[in-house]
Amino acid sequence: MARHLRLIAALLTLGALTVTACGGTSSDGSTAPPEGDGSNPRIVVTTSILGDVTRNVVGDLATVEVIIPADTDPHDFEPSAQQAAELRDADLIIANGLLLEEGLLATLESAEADGVTLLYVGDVVDPLPWNEEGHSEGEGGGAVATPAAFTDGDEEGHSDEESHDDGEYDPHFWFDPVRVSTATGAIAEAVAQNTGLNADTLNRQAAAYQAQLAELDTALEAQFATIPAERRLLVTDHDAFGYLADRYGFEILGTVYPSGSELAEPSAGDLAALAELITETGVPAIFSENIASPELADALAAEVGNEVAVVELFSDSVGGSDSGAATYVALMRTNAERITTALG
């Protein structure tokens, strides 16, 4: 897969945009810029996580607007006709890519065809490929153990070929702060090239945020080190945590949904096999996600027994202002605390 910035040198007329805007406080305590009045460049970002990263890069130099609201699954989000039309007025669109925003693909491709500059961040962060079982496959300390029912195709189950047949790479790279640091640099470069903002200022602000990310990585490594190696087993809603497992030495024991998107439904055989595996290994928690209903996770926990807790993590989106995960850095710290408490 080509790993490159798809950037087209074009500046478009500024106009009012009425797509959802995510304001609030950034992870460094600064206040997000208000909606644009036409005087600042306009940067439109697809996901709330990348929106927070972008605000830390541009500060108050540009207006940053986010399409997909907090606590919303980007896999199946579809824009309104008005949002699709207004995307074409942005100076720069920043998207995750790697087929994360499945419902936005046609809209993004149309905007690019119309001359809007797009940065697909996933292309520049050395993404992890999916393995044959539909899990991300890294070279770090993490691993994946997959129940046979997840890999053997039958009339009720899912075959290998059905897992991630719409994408070669795991799009959830933000669970590795080092990759987010790489993304931060790419965003600063794209903004400088396509908005006319001062590159030195952008690079300085990006470097300050990258220092925060380095501190975050060090803190997470120390916190996760308190969990005994034999207890670093994750059972999650879907396979969003491969980068975290790879970075910090976890094993993904299994997922409730048999692929990287809740758009695929598990079979009864899938869930029975996972319940058996949880029982055999003594995993104490199933991690649900803020973007999905915990119904299946709750049912799985009930099947295994009441001693298995269902713990919510923030996955593909930041949370609301009072969630403890309203920014990317806060999201990662909250998740680490919950994982450590549940497993340690």
C-alpha cells in the first residue's frame, strides 16, 4: 500500500460551514478556537480524536471543525447532504483513512476530485496489517490468540476471507502514542503547505504536543508494567486495540465482534467459543466500548459468570466533556487506569 500524503495544492474560497463542530479544551489545557468567521483558514477533520490532535498543532491560528461527533462510531457514520456539500469549502480535510470512515469514503473521494486537499493520516504512520484471522499483526510485545470458531468457516461462523475483506491495514493507530506523534508532524506539514500559516509556529506547537505524547507513552508503559504478564489478556468488543497490545505487551484473547468493525455480527458459535476461552483462562474483564452498545458484552459476561466484569473503554472517539476522556491524552490515561484496575 502506498504510504504517502495525498496532497493537492489548492486553496478554496472560505465559506460558512454548518457541519458538527467539536469545541472544548485541548489536552494541553488550551481552549479550542471558535467557529470560523471567514478570517481564519478552515480545517475539517473527520474524527474527534484527530480533531483534538489537530487543534494542538494549530492552536488559534485556524478554525478546526470535526465531522463525526464524540461518542460516535466512525465506521458507519454517514454525512448529511449539506455536510457533504460544505466539505468542498474546506482549505484542508484531515481524515484517518485505512477505511476507518467507511460511510464517508464516497464523500471524501468526491471532495478530493473537486480539488480539496486531503491528508489521510493512516497512510503515514506505518500501519499494522491485519493477519489472516482478521487481527492486527505487529512486531512488538503484543500477540493475538483467536478461538477456532473465529477462523474456521462454517454455516454459522465467519471464514478468514470474510475478516477485513474491505481493508488491508488496521486503522486504529491512535492507541500507539508514538504513531500519533508521527501523525502530529504530518498534520503540521500539511497545514503549513495548504493554509499559508507560518510553518515555524506550527512546528513549534507540534513539537510541544509531541513532548506531551512522549510523556504519555512513558506513563502508560510504567502503569501497564504493574499488571503481571500472565494477566495482560484483553477481550474487547471489536479489534480496535491491536496497536495498544503491540506497544505495551498485551495479548488480545478474543473479540466479541469477529472483525475490526461492529458492522459484522458474531455467530452463536463465535460467542460460545469465546465464553469457553474466557472461562479457561480466567480473564476477569470484558472491555466494551463507548461507541457501541454493551449488550453483547453483558450477555457474554453473564454466560461466563458474574465474576467477569464489563468495563467500558474509549475506542474510536473521545467522550463528552465530563467523561474523563474529552481529549486524546485524557482518553489514553482513562483507558490505562481502567485496564490496570480491571486486570491488575
